[in-house]
Amino acid sequence: MQPEAGLVVMARWPGSGRCKRRLAKDLAEQLGLSASAERSARLQRQLCSHTLNVARQEQDWGRISPVLAISGLGPRAARRWGRQQGIQRIRRQGKGGLGVLLKRQLLQERHWRRPTLVIGTDLPDLSHHDLHDALTRLKRCDLVLGPAADGGYWLIGFSRRLMSDPERWPLIGIPWGDATVCRRTLEAAQVGGCSTALLQHRCDIDHLQDLKPWLG
């Protein structure tokens, strides 16, 4: 039996100086830490581990089929790192802006004809409930977004019907990196005739201030 849904985990290899550069910059400027790059990389490794643990359990339970989409590594190293994480399907993200990267991954998932979720690895409190909630909502609407505190989103989900119609995907003309990403995505979805639903707001980890809720 095929899993009911697909899950694309967009991950950057957590090497020192190769990830979390905004956080590393904050650490260096605000705390004066000479090892800020390694500290931010260590945090990224912990975030990746948590996210992939959730994905791996869903894979083991047969509910969701995850794919790990990796940046920052060549093909062989990406496959090796992916296998170390216990994920069966591994791809590289390739080049381009976020909209291009998302569309590339979604196009490769289309042939499964099932709802598909896309997440990053910056959410310390991601849970199985989040994924199941998104999939439940996709039974009643075309697009689900998990709004982030910075104006972006921590999850985007496409219904089975929307996966079969790439022309309606709200990924074109979005100001990626801007504080209006979530709002503009909803507007683009509306223009494309897509029904939408929102999950709860969350705070992902990009800057030092984003760590405060988890530092006690």
C-alpha cells in the first residue's frame, strides 16, 4: 500500500560556515563568539535531526513518503548524508531561487498523484500532529500554509487535485525573503482559484532573537 501523502524536506547540509549564516552573524555581533559559525552549524544539525526524526517515523509507519532535498553537497555526498539520516528517497535541490526550488521538487512528486507537503528544517517544535493537521485540511481545500512569525511560512501543502495542475501553483512572482511571502502566496492562490487554509503561527529559527522561546 502506498503512503497517503508525500513530504519534501528542504535541508541544507549543516557544515560550519555553510548554513545559518544570519544566525552566525548575530552570534558574532551580539555575543562576540569566535566560534559562531560552528555553534550555528551545531544548532542546524540539531534542527535537522529533529525534523528528520519526525519524517523517518512517518516513513516507518507507512503514513507519509518523505524525500530529503539537499543543498550544499555534491551528488555522492548528498546520497551518503541522506542514507545516514535514514531517509530512503534523496535528491539535490539544484540551483535557483526558492520558488524555482519548490517547483522543481513538486514536479518530481507529481506522478504519485497524492497530496504533498513541503517543510524546511528550522522548526524546533515540529510534530506529527502538524503534518496530520495539514493533510486533514487538504481533504477540504487546495492549499495549506503554516504561517511563520517573520511573514513567511514553515509548511506549504498541496492537495492531490492541485498537484495535478502546476499552472495554479502559487510560486510565481512571490518576493522570497520578504515579510509578505505568506500573504502574497495566499493572494496568488486566490487568483488561481485555489481554496486555502492556515495552520497555527510558528517561529522558525533564522536569527538569534528567534532562539529566545527555547532558551528559557
